[in-house]
Amino acid sequence: MTDTRLLKSGVEDYVRNWLQQKFGKQFRKEGLLLTGVQGEPRTHEFDAVSEDNRIVCGVRTSSWKTSGGKRGAGKVAGAYMEIYFLGHVAGQEKYLVLTDQEFYERMKSEVAGKLTIGIGLLHCELPVELENGVADVREKSRQEQGSGAN
């Protein structure tokens, strides 16, 4: 099983620091109560929440394409799922932060005219060493999936 701790620790920590510089506020990972849902509201863990809870962000490190070069339907669905949760949480500003440039550009085009008011997309460029680490995790994951298909 691929070790994805780099994605959770290194990348998310980097993005939270980037958001702190962008907005001038501390950010932390936190589970927030969902609003406007049927039944007893539950929580969803968001990757970056500002200290005053005014800014809520989900972070995605996915690439746009699969290893076969096709649009990654599951990756895009995961981004839409995070957008769904952002739409059900209190916060004055809500963002899906994408670390892959191509994913950001394609997603921006795909969600044009579809996003709920108050939700936006941001691109956080990773430093080379983190980007290389993400690429390594992706490659190992692809190899595992390929070996499991045999």
C-alpha cells in the first residue's frame, strides 16, 4: 500500500502556510458541522480552516489525467465531492485549493457556471521537492493498481 503521508502532512502543511501568507490568518485542519442537510447534521474534515472560521478550504493534489492519459473521472468526482461539502458549511469564503496546474485550469473551465455562490478555486504551486514527492506517490499508486489488475 502506497504511503500517502506526504500528501497529508507535507503538502497540506505547505498549503496551509501558503494560505496564511495569502490571507494573513492561521489555518488548521478541522472537522466542521455541515449545514442545510437532512437529518442530524454531521461533520466533515476540511484541510484548511482559518482561525476565525471565516475561510474554509479543501485541498486536492490530484492530476487531471490518468496514467493512460485520459480525463480522471474519479479524480474530478473527488473534487466535486469536496465542492459539495464546501457548499454545506458555514464560512464567508470557501475554496477548493488545487496543487496541480493542469487540474486547476481544466477544473476552472469545467465548473464555469456551476459553482455555488461563495465557492471558488485557488491554485497553490508546490515547490519542486514537494511536487516530486507527489509524483513519486502517484507513480507508486499506479504501479500498485496495475499489479492488482493482473
